[in-house]
Amino acid sequence: MTKNLIFYCFMILSTPFYGQNFIGEKEEIDQILKNISKFSAHVVNSDHISIGKAYTSDAKIFPNNKDIILGTNDITNYWKKIDGSRTIAHKITPLEIKVIGNEAYDYGYYEGTTKTSDGKETSWKGKYVIVWKKVEKDWKIYLDIWNRIAE
């Protein structure tokens, strides 16, 4: 009985908060997960050039409360911080990734913290959907839509 109780406690504690459903070849899923992680690192490093390179040349982004932004140049400029604020934490948690040939999608949640030029920190979270395209041997973002969840 004690062994069963320990086993069930271990299973409950080791289960992620969000269930994840990844469909496709492990190598492709792993590359997308790696690119998701790199994207967050680029955001935290305020590296708008590398963020722009994460997108296809014909990409579109759909930021919360803004018009659709088209193409690498405009997307790169969107991610450029000009107001002195800085993202100091950024995390993406995909709930599902599905690879279908040379295209894939994923959706889930994001969260982070921004620090303004006057030192004020604001945390935020939201949900997203990304459509990926395989360009040569790398996965790049083709469509990126997100919106915040009110706290």
C-alpha cells in the first residue's frame, strides 16, 4: 500500500501543469522546441535581429491590439525596443505541436516580465498560435498570433 501511495504521489508531482501533445517525428519536434527556446532567449537579450531571422521572409505577425505586420523587415522593427523598456523574462509553453510535412503548428501559453526605463516591472501572460514552415533544414515562423490574458 505504501509503495502504491508513493508511486501515485510521484506520478502526480512529476506531471506537468499543462498536458503536452506532440505529433510528428521526434527530430522535427525537438528542432521546433529548440527554436522556441532560442526565440525566448533572443527576446530577453533584446536581439531584434535574431528574432527577425526566426521568421520566414513572407511571415506575418498578429500582435495584440495591432494591425497585421508583414515581412521580415517590419517584423524585425516591431521587436526593436525604442522606449527603454526591456523584457527580463520570457517563457513559451507549447501545449501541442503537430508536424505535417514541411509545415507545422503549435499553440500554448507565453509569459514574461518587462522592466521599464524607470525600473518598474510588469508581468504578463497570454496565449498564442504559430504556423511553422521548414526552410531548407530549419523551422521558421510563418504566422504568429498572440494575445494577452487579463490577470
